Amino acid sequence: MAYSAGFTPYQVAAGDFNNDTLLDIVVTNSDNNTVSVLLGYGNGSFANRVEYSTGTNPIFVVVADFNNDTYLDIVVTNYLDNTISVLLGYSDGSFAMQTTYLTGDRPAGLAVGDFNNDTRQDIVVSNSGNNTIGVLLGYGNGSFASQKSYSTGTYPLALAVSDFNNDTRPDIVVTNFNGNTVSILLRYDRGAMKNEVTFTSSAGAHLACVAVSDFNGDSLLDIIVANYGSNNLGVSLGYGNGTFENEMILSTGLESHPYSIAINDFNKDGQVDIAVVNRGTKSLSTFLGKGNGTFESQTNYSASFNFAPLAVGVGDFNSDGQSEIVVAYDDADNLDVFVIYDTGDFSHRTTYSTDSWPVWMAFGDFNNDAQLDFVVSTRYYDNVIVYLGYSNGSFANPMTYLVGNEPYYVAVGDFNNDSLLDIVVANVGNNSISVLLGYGNGSFATQKTFSAGFEPYCVAIGDFNNDSRLDIVVANLDSSNSISVLLGYGNGSFASQENYSTGSRSWSVAVGDFNNDSRLDIVVANFDSDFISLLVGYGNGSFARQVKYATGTTPTCVVVGDVNSDSRLDIVVTNRDDNTVSVLLGYGNGSFASQTIYSTGNMPLKVAVGDLNNDTRPDIVTINYRDNNVSVLLGYGNGVFANQMTYPIGTTPNSVALGDLNNDGRLDIVSPNFYGRSVSVLLGYIKQAFVKQTTLITGNRSRPMSFASGYFNNDNQLDIVVVNSGTNTMGIFLGYGNGSFASQTVFPTGSTPVSIAVGDFNNDTILDIVVANSGNDTVGVFLGYGNGSFSSQKMFTTGFASLPRMVAVGDFNNDTLLDIIVANYGTNNVGILLGYGNGSFAGVKVFSTDYGSRPFLVSVDDFNNDGKLDFAVANKGDDNLKIFLQTC
């Protein structure tokens, strides 16, 4: 999930700035000399940024309480004007104007601590231009003494503070970027520091970051550094007296250039782990700690970025008890929040030879030992092969049974009501199906054959006439364009077929109750027609005429499942010739939404649905015939799926089935490989990864500029509204309550909408929306109907050439009716439109922000606790923040 920051965000820090127990974010914007504060909602999402002026080229930021008022403050290093800026915090998450203090040349890194034991926070800054650190002792009221300098190595950069020699006094560690060293300065009395203790990193290391923690559980602090130049991390275990072991090297990969480090327990095993962002490879590496000072060599968690990362921070932003990460990038005006997710791992493959051309397979327990077995059809050998499973995911030698000519699809069920599984096969070559009755010991009787349509290709089973006896439906591949239904007698035999018309070349068939009438229906994928056919069942073994739904090109396989957790069956279809899978969400009345298409590998032939990562949400797996792999698309539980992850499987995989083969509680993947003459088993394992949260699509060239949230359809699920400046629209995303959203509904706005706010403007207890239209100098008001839809906008002028940049709402005249406030960038003022409580507003009343000020942000609150709303305005033209206090 991306959030707008200022120009070139450099570093990020987290803290609770408004005392609501939810983590917030502050980020330095190095190219426009500001910091951005984003207040958190506690669910991983954040309010729009509020910017505050700093010195020139702010880079590092730290938060702490410098004036002992229990509210967090901010300190920033200003690299190009040799100062630090201190911004004192207020209880509502806003901040006072900066106070600056002189440092040495080119201040870079920052840290805080109590260096003189007076219970007041002090500041230490690394002065990279003159090879010193500066300590500024705090007075406890938010102000600081002049710095006292201490020599370091060459180009000191990153800082950390801890007690390295167990004397209960904070010491300082600093990385010397050009000297390839780390300096330790031990404190001895009233904030003064001893001569440095130095240990050397490898040549060309270019230390970029340092962090401190106890990595080996001895209660002594250790150090980790990011070696930008040598593409590794260095871990030095502490002796507790200010000295350290030689560093242990952890490689981050060729040309990775690690740049920023975060420390946390990412896998919740009680041991300290490491996360580092790598500028060179635009990636995240995670090293899981063993608790003894060593780390797993593999990067168990991973993420990739679109831009070179600058800084990484850690926090629980969605209140799930799991650590998320926040990343700031170089040359990208946004932040990303990544959550930890079990993606599953299917990279462990076992292959079983079939000595034939396997086509289709199905699972079942054929010998009643509570272990999954499977059966495979072999097209050119006219037989099926049964593999009996062991509890460890391996299988016994195969047993072969003769069936009809060119067998293809195979399914299992109890056709003679003896509680033992039987097998049915569609025989393409002789227009029949074969039924093999099971003995319950893993062996089967000789086949019985029944006539089907021409070229029967696929078979599915179900009780179509509600007589508690299994029936069979067959998709006929030839030009008859039909399916055949054979009603079962419950003794392993079947009535003659009844045929029903479908689309051209019925390739695949599945069954389910799509209209919730307790009667099974049929869905068919039509290879040459690019649609699926739905045939509603009457419950007596007969079916209605087909209803068509569009798919992609050449649909080859159809399966059913509830992929959006609404207790209504949905449909998933593979589209062979456009390398996609289609998802059609069911309405529960026998009709379906239009398809949503997801990319797969090359020539997806078959598909299966199941929970592959044990998050209770259905996922999709396809086999890709020409790529010799499978695609796994993880589901979000709302009918939306992540981009595919691929795993090698075998040569020309032809079908796919899911089951827990090794009794570990996780689904495994099995596929027969046609020309590979084998069956591949991919056992499923746990794999944790950092995954970017859901991206909301706003349309081509929409250029979304601002968003807000609220309950727009009164279902107690939070929704999102966004203004799209490029298309002059407002988009509503209705939330499902699980962090995902429906596709946007669009409403026209004025010209170039840039800001949005919500409130009840007509006192009907339903949320309304106001938009700032910068292109035609208006605000547009949309009155809500309470069902997620809105009236057409009513526009109110903000003044000629006003270029309104940001809008907010509040009651400015204490009449209990909401008013509108807007920052007018073009006319250097703020306008207030007083509300009448019926959705209309009085003419704009303006307040000057001074010539050339260019106001672009406005924030509303009671800044002086007099019970009256005030507002603060950020002005881009003169780099300041003005507060207007209401006097009457």
C-alpha cells in the first residue's frame, strides 16, 4: 500500500504522536526541506501526510520526548546547512515550528540518550564533513546546549547509543563510512566521552548503517553494521566492557549494497532477527537469528521494490501482533507498507515414473488406511494406474487396470453404495465411460462400460435426482456440442445417457449448487466458443437450457468453489490461448458477475482450487503445459487473487490435483507429465515473505491525488474514496472488512480534483463527500445515499484563479453544522464556506496567508484548548506553517 510523501523521502521513523496507542510515521523529505507526518489508523493504513518545515536537505530523523510533556517530539539533521531541527509535539499529533541548533560540518546520523544522568534527553549527531560527533545536552524543556565535539574516523555516518561496558552509562557507536571503521565512545562523567575505541571493517566496506541488540542472549549488547561497499553485514558480539569480537560476515548478495537495517523478531520465536534493505538490488533481505549470535544463511523473508530503498522501519501497523515493515525510496514520492504472509512453498519435488503417457488424475483413499492414494489415466496405453500412498508423501509401486480406448478424465466416487471408492474414466477413443468398482483394499474389479456421447473427454459426478445415488455427467468434445448425463442405479450401473446442448467442443465439466436450491447444477467449459455454459438442475435428473458467460480464449478447464467467502459458489476457468485464468463470482441465484482475469504461465490447461497456505482463504493453482510449471495465485478471501508464483513441475504437465499426501496439515500439488511419462508431487511447506498490501486500481492515467475513508454503505466495513486528477473523477472502493475492496465506482467531479474530505453535510447521519477541484476553482459536494452511491456534485466557488489545493471540514461557527475549509494555492489565502446543514453552503470567506505563500495543506483542530476550532496552514512558497486561532 503506497502513501504520498514529500520530494525524495529519505528516512522514516515511527512513534505514537497523538497518544491513541497506534503507531504513526514521520519521514524526511530531503529535496523540499520538510518532514511529513502520517498518523496511523492501527490497521496498516495512514492518514494523508502533514508537512513541517526543516532546514536544508533533512536526512536522518529520530523521535523522543525532549520537553518531558509525555508527547513525542522530532529531531532532524539538516545536511546542507549544518544544523539540526527540533519540532516539539502536541497531544493531537501536530508539531510546533522548528527550532534549529548548530552542529559540525554536514550533520548526518542522529541518536538520543541521557548522557549526563539528569533524566533529560540529549542528542548526538555525526558530523560527516569534519569527522566528529556532536553532543547537545538537553535542558528538559525542549531546548539544548551548544554541541560538544568528539573526534571519530573518516566520514562518520550512522549512530547508535547503548551501554557497551556495563557501567550503566550510555555509550556511543558510530560508523565511519570512508574509513571502513566503527568508533566506540565510552561515557565517563556528566556527558563527556572517552577517547574512541576503534575496530576495522573490511577494505572498501563503506559502512552505511549501524544497529544495536543482544544477538546471543548473554544480556550484553552487540553491534551490526551494513557494509554498503562490500555487500554484506558485519555482526560484532560484545564483551560488555566496550570491546567486541571480530565481526562475523553475513552476505547480502552480489552488488546488493545494503543500506539500512531494522531489528525485530519476525518469526515470533523469541530470537532477534535482522532485516536490511539493499539499494543495489532493490530488495529486502532477512536473516533469522538462532539466539546464539549466528543466523540462518538464507533470506527466509523477501520482498522486491520498484525503486532503490533508502530506509527501513518496523512496527505493528495493523494490530495483528506481527511486525510489518515500512520502506522509504530514493526518487519515489511514496512509502510502502509490507506485511508478513505465509505464501507457501512448493519447491520440493518428487517424481514417479509411469512408463506411459499420463493424462489426468484424481485422489481418494482406495484401501481405507486413511492415507491419500491417486489414480492416473494413460491415454495411449488404454489403462489407469493406481498409486497407494504412504503417510510420508511417498507411494507404493503402481497397479494397472485396463479401461476403454484413449482414456482421459478420471473421477472417483462410491457408485454402488458399499462405502468403498470406485473409479470412472471418460474414453475419448470409443465413446464410452468405464466404471471400476473398488474392493476397499486398493484393488478394483474389471471395468464396466457405458455408452456416452461422441469423444467423451471430461467426467464429473453428483446426485442429480436427489435419490442418494451418484450420477455421472460427461463433456463430449466432438462437434455434437453436448454433455451426457447418466443417472445411477446405486449398484454400479447406470441408465442410458441423456444429452444437453452446450457451446462448441465441451472440454470440461463441473457440478455445484449455484442457485442455492439444494439441487445440483452443471457448468461446462466450451473450448471453441470462449464461454462457459451453466445448466440449472431441476432436482429430478433433468436440466434447463444453457446460460452463457464469457471467458478468455479457448477455455479448457472449469472448477467451482467459494473464493470470496460469501457462502455462494464461484467459478474458475483456465483460458489456454491467452495464458490466463478467469474468476466469475456467483450471486447465489444461478447468475454470475463478469469475469476477472489473472495472468498464468504459458498454455494453462487445468486448474484446481484449495487453501495452499493455510490462511482459510481459497487459492488457485494452474498447470502450464508449455512452461513445464505450475502457477499459484494466493487468494485474499474476497474473490481477489495475488499475482502468480511459479514452481517447476515436470515435462508437459497435463492436469493438477490437490491433497495432503504427507499428513502435515498442508495441501500438496500433484500433476501427471504427459511427455515426461511421470507424475510429479510438490509437497507444500511454510514460507514466510513480506507482501505489499492490496493495490487499488484507479484507472489508466487517473493520477490519484488524495483519498479518505468512511462507512459509505453502512455495512460497518471501512470504505475508501479517492480523487483521480487525471480523469476528473471520484472513485469509491467499498470494503469487505478484511483489508480488500471491490472495484471502484466512479463519479464525475470538476476539473483536476486534488483533495477530498468526508462529513455529514445535511444532517441525515449518512456520510457525504467534498472535493477540491483545482482546475475550475471550486469545491464539489456529493451527498450520500447510504448505499455506497452519491448524488451528482453541487459546486461552490472558491474564488477566481484560487487553485484550491486541499480541503477539510469542521464546525467553525459553533452552530453544530459542518463547514468547509480550503487552502487556495493560487490566491494565497484560506477560504471557509459555512454550512446551512442541508448540504448547501454560504459564499467563501477568505483569510490571507501572505503574498507568495502558496498554501497547500490545511489541518483543523483546537490548538489552544478554548473549545473553538482553529486551523493550521502549510505554505509552500515561504516554507512555513501558519496557525489561525479562532477568536469569536
